[in-house]
Amino acid sequence: MSHKLQAPLIVVTGSLKRVIRKAPELEAQLVQRLQDTEEETIGMQQLLGEALKRH
């Protein structure tokens, strides 16, 4: 069950990293939003991991 919960977040994080890395021509404001989204997604992964450890 934990894999089913974590997998979508891992996919989103990986996709965001690829877009940020491969698209340097993007506007700085858009890159910042993508980085913010990546950080939030990583935070969600950590919270989920902690919650799953408790159960």
C-alpha cells in the first residue's frame, strides 16, 4: 500500500526535476514556481514516509 501512495509523488518530483534541468530558457518566475512545487512535493513524500512508519 505504501508504494501506491508514494509512487505518484516520486513521479511528480522526477518530472519537475527534469523540466527544470532541461528547460533553462524558461522564465525565471516559472522556474521558481516549479522549484517551489518540487520542494512541496518532497515535503509531502517525507510526511507520508513518516506517517507510514508510525503504522
